[in-house]
Amino acid sequence: MSVLRAAGPETAGGPAPDRAGSAAPGPARASGGAAAGARLRAYAARIVPPLVLLAIILTAWEAAVRVFDIPFYILPAPSRIAGVLAGDRALLLGEAAVTLGEVMLGFAIAFVVGVVLALAIFSSRTVERAVYPLVIASQTVPVFAIAPLLVVWFGYGTLSKIVMAALIVFFPIVVNTVDGLRAADPDMVNLLVILGAGPAEIVRRVRVPAALPFVFSGTRIAIATSVIGAVIGEWVGSTRGLGYLMIHANAQLHVDLVFAVIVYLSVMATALFWTVSFVEWTALPWRRAEAAAQAEWEA
Amino acid sequence: MAGGAAAALAGVLGAGGRTEAAAPGTPLTFMLDWFPNPDHVPLYAALGAGYFTQAGLIINLQVPANADDPLKLVAARKVDVAVNYESGVIFARAQGLPVRSIGLVVAQPLTTVMFLRSSGIRRPRDLAGRRVGFAVSGLEDAMIDQILRSDGVTKANVTLVNVGFDIVPALLSRKVDAVIGGYRNVERIQIEMQGQAVGMFEPERYGVPPFYELVLIAGDAAVGSRRDVLARFVRAAGRGLALTVAHPEEAFKHYIRLNPKLDDAFNRRSFEATLPAYARSQRQLRERWAAFSGWMAAQKVISSPVPADQLYANLAP
Amino acid sequence: MPAALEIKGLRKRFRHDGEWLDVLAGVSLDVGPREFVTLVGPSGCGKSTICNVVAGLVRPDAGTVAIDGQVAYMQQKDLLLPWRTVLDNAILGLEIQGAPRAAAREEARAMLRRFGLEGFERAYPATLSGGMRQRVALVRTLLCRRDLLVLDEPFGALDAMTRAAMQGYLLRLREEFGRTVLFITHDVEEAVLLSDRVYVMAARPGRIRAERRLDLPRPRRATDPGIVAEKAAILDLLHAEMSEAFA
């Protein structure tokens, strides 16, 4: 019947072609060149503004140092720092690798422990009441105070750095995962009950997928701040890593090198942040579809 | 002189200090190297006995927030005079900071490689295969390497462990067998007060050129344009040192009065241990600066030796 | 296999703002095998509660519910899992029942085609319109092969034209698949177009006010005189209800 057909395929033939500034830097319609062009434009729209802003900041910084004659040992100019970044390349990369290793290991541990704990908090009222407040309290202890304690308990080696990073990562993972598990639409849960699913199946089919965007959110935050944790951990009890390099350079008044380390740390944290976003983008195709549909709506 | 206008202004503003009645003074910001400790007794003695006031100086005493503040702030002309270390001056100068030493507070080395007697260590080569703790100072590698080399082994034969600034707990808990940077008058006392006997390798006995442990620093510009004011400062400090050496009890009383919280057994014992090391003269030796700078370069802690003339100035020899 | 539903004396109270609310005060109704029965009533008459009881989500305070077979439940919200494609959403019920995925997908593909959703199997629900999503939900409900379909205002959120199309789908499937349907709506015209029998409900507390048998020939059109008359009659009943309620 023609009446039925008319109600059929409307605009939902798939995600709409991207416009600049849309939320989704992803795939457009499957029509070759136009798609590639749109993709490139969208990509450029995301990259160019922050780069321009960065360029402005760096120029202003360089100018300020020169105009106000700021001594390099107080605030080095970007050009000086660039020199160190190039000249001490091998040293910086080597120490960065050490710190990155601590961050990744710390993150991995905290992620596993955090998710397990979140599941426990979610499933049991008793666990929630007992554990959740302690988790929150753990965040109020300043990182500086903990670092020496960790060294006492875990020794001067890499372990205390890993634990340090893990402690920082732990909190956002737990909180966001618990929120995520609670976020599942109760009607969807009921639907699965009616369809005959058991409790474990409901967790697997509904709660976990519904929680994933939240988990990624928490992960994004956690991994960027875990870099700081590893660095602070390295200030006490290590002879490798960017944190150690920083205090060593500082003791010898190598202020440019200190700033070069800071640049590396920022880049590392940012790269990790975007990596998590990228993993989420790849792992959750339905979120891409949602974003595209949203962009279309707003267009 | 140039100080006159400043002095008058200071007098009008009544810049904080112990001025009585009419005498105006030249204000000077003076930053310690770290929190007040027995190394500083002569300076507090000079303050307490009024030697700075008598020299026409109003001292604004400051404690640094970070360990490298004194060097940077003196170089940047935010602080007039500060306390620092011979190695600190050389590091700074090697990086191009315009600072130099204008006077002495502690003229002998105080730092050592320290260990518990009960560890059985007797000579440097006994450290081979052991763990040596340190706090990052920039010089720890060079120092331990020199000491070891003098006894036929090298840095490669020991495991260096960064223990942060709490070197005494690291040693006492046997997490390390020895520590670099234990002071004869500080950490040794602390460990002995815990009931343990201490062994030490004094760096100057094992090939490290003797160095001034604590010096007074000022910026090149000030040394040029305010030489007289700085000389008065150094002389007043020198009087404090003389008082301390001649009448230790009196000097210590000044220290306690200005730092009531430091009136305890540790400070007393530490002060007694420091007495032999305080500077008896304000005349700095060129050879000392040249030798130590050369040694730092040989150890590759700085890229090349800094000319001694850039490192010090005898303002009140 | 056709099923029957028999409800006798259903009572349910809910606690609301510290007070007990009588949502259902003794409701009795039945649905015969292959019958299309609709509940019509103003909001608050407990229609959804009846559905929840029948679906097994809520336990009544008193009364009996006898179902010959199993229930498939569809609501106004499509409840499609956003992280599954259209095809995988359609087979959700079958998957939970343990059916092999390949076979289930084949069956779903066929049914999606009949509902005009061919080509959208791999799309995600976010990219579909409301009407299309409800269609997928309908396919999911049907694939469960359960005997009694309980549909609680499934087309309420759709626009008039889409709703008309969906009603067509529903009738078609009734003819082809011969399922028993308990349908809820507040749209009288919809009730009259679709049903064999209509229960008119009253609210506060919820109870059956009247039952009407619709012996009208199919296919029905809104303009048919019989339809118009029936609609008027039911509306009168409902208006009487409302005036009483507001009196």
C-alpha cells in the first residue's frame, strides 16, 4: 500500500555529510570525493583554532620576555626552550619513556581495580555505604603528603610511582563507572526482564554498554591527571623519569631544561587524553551515529 | 653617596627594623638558604647584638619558599643578599646568572658520605655493591664518584637511590647503606640522638677540593653600584662570626631569642658541632674557587670551569 | 498458538506522597484467542498498571490474572538498545531465548523487509525516526513468538500520519500472524478502527465502566458510518465519566 511506503525511509539514510564545526569528525555519506573533502574540512576546523591560539600565546610570551627583559632563569623564552627540546632530544625522550611506562602501568592497575570496585559498590548497598565515602576521602589527601608514605611502603623503585599514578586514576574511574552503571534506563532493564533475561545477562546486555560512555569519560580525566601523579612520585625515590629530570635540572639551575620537561609532560597528557577519545570513537560506533544524528538535527 | 637618598626615604617610611630614635638605615633584603638552623647562629648573633644596625643597615630577613629562590632572586635583583653554597654559586654562574660570593659564613665543608658504624663500612671501597642514598643537589654523583675513585672503585660499583630529603630515615631504616649529603653538624647529630654511631667519609679527605660550605651572595650589579653597603653588611656579619667563636653561649642566646622554637637539645648539639667550621676571616681564597670550579668541570657537572674572578669578591677582607 | 487472558477483580494501590492511591479498584476483563481487545480510558485510569501486571512486572494486591501462554510487551518508548544495530535489536528477544544468532538474523531480516525497513539493518537507532524505531520495536516484539501481545499506547508519541501507517502494519500482522492482542490507547478512533472489542474505563479509581463489541466489517475506514457512530458512543461514555469526575 502506498500509504505505508510513504512512511518509510525519511532522512535517516545514514549520517549526514559533515559541516565544519559539527560534533562528529567522522565518516560522511559513502560518496567518495565529496566525503573526503568534507572530512578534511572538518578535521581542519578542529585543528586550526587551537593551533592559532597556541601560536598567539607563544608569540606573546616571546615578545614579553624580550620587551620586559625577563631573565631566562625566571622565565625562559619559547625560542630558548625550543633549543633545549631539540638539543636534549635523546635525553628527554628516554626519560619520557620511563614516565610513560609508569603512567600506563598505574593506569592499567587502577582501571581494573576501579571497575571491579565500582561493580561491587553498584551491586551491594553495604559495600556502597562502607566503601564509597572512603573512596571520596582518599581524594582529599594531597598528593604531596602521600608520596613519601608510598616510598616508605613500596620502596624507592618504580612500584611507588606506579601506585602513585594509580591512586590518582582510581577515583574518577570508580565514580564514573558507578554513575554509568546506574545510568541504564530502568525501562530497558524491565524490557529485558520481560524478555526473560537473568540478572547477569541484564548487566552484560544493558548496564555495561550503557555505562561505557561514562567509563570513557572518567578514563579521559584520569589518564591526563595520572601524569602528574607519576611525576610527583618521581620526585622522591627515583633516578629516572621526567619528574626526576625536572628536579635534577632545577638543582643545577637548568631552567630551560625544566621548562622543556614541562612541555613534554603537557604533550604527554594531551596525547593520552586524545588517545582515549580515539579509542572511544572506534569502540563505540553507536556513539558516532548518535553524534552524527545530533549534528544533523542542529544543522 | 647613593645610599643617602635611600636612607632618608627609609627613615621617612620607618622601614621595619630595630632602629631607635633618629638613625636612618639602608634597608637590605636578606634571604637565608633554608629554614633557620645552627649554621645561621652568627647571623642571628649579628642581628641580635645590633651589628647591622650599627653599620647603618635595616635587615629584612626572609626564608625562601624554594631551595633555588635565593640564587634566582639575587640574580634578578629582588633580594639584595642571600646565603648559599659554593656549588650553588658555580652552578648559577655556569648558567649565566650574575651572582657571586661576597662573604663567608661556614668556611669548611660540612657535607659527607655518612653511614652507620654497624654496617661495617670502614673505607670507600666497602661501598661497592651497596646502596647509597642521596637527595638531589646536582652534585651528588660527582661527590660519590670522587670519593670512590680515590679508593679504587667507581660510581658504577654502587647503586644510587634517590631518597628525597629525608636521608636520616632512609639510613636508619637500612633502606640504604650510606647517604650522600649527611652533614657533620646536622644528620650526624640526629642519628647519634637515635642512639646509633656514625661513620663519615669527608669529601676533602678523598680528593674533593676543600670548599666553603656556606657563603653570602649578591648580584654583580649590586657589587658594582652598592659596594659600600654590601661591605658594611659583610663586616657586620664578620663581627657576628667573631662573637660566635669567642663567646658561643652569648651568640646562641641571640639565636634562641630570635627563634624561640629552636631552643632544644638538637640545636644546641648541632651548634657545638658547627663551631670549628665557622669562618674566622672574610678573605676568600682565589685558589679555592678555582680548584673547586675546575673539579666540577672535570666531573662534567658543568661544561667548562668558571673563571674564579667571576665567582667571588672580597668586599671586607 | 492462540491464547487467552482472563483478569478477575484486579486491585492495586500505590503509595504516593504519603497516601494510598487506589489505582485499580476491581477490574475484570478477558481477551479471547486471536481477539483484538482495546482498553480505552482517560489518563489515570490504570491502563498501564494493568499492562504491567499482565507483563509480570507488578504484583496485584488482590484478584487473579490467568494467561494461557506468554506475554510480549511493547510500550510507547521503543526501548531499542542504542548500542545495537536495528537487526540486532530485532533479534534481542530471540537471543535471550537462546536461539542461534544466524537463524535469528535471517528471520529478522525477512520481517524487517515486510515492515519497510530493508536497508536499515546495520543502522543504529539514533539515526532512525520515531516511527521507524517503533517499527523495529514491533518486529522485536513479534519475533518473540509469544502468544499474547500487550501494546501500551505504542503509537502515542508518533505523528498522525505515521500513526495511521503503524495501525495499518498492526492490522496486517494481526491477519497474517493471528496473534492475540491487548491494546491500550486513549485515542478512541484508533480503538474503533482496530478492535474486536473495547473496554471503556473510568478513572480514580480505575475500573471498567462499559464493554462494547464491535461487529463491524473490515477493512474499516474512519469515515464509515458504523465507525463514526461507535466512536460517538464511546466518546459520550468518556465525557460522562469526565463530567462526573469534575462535578
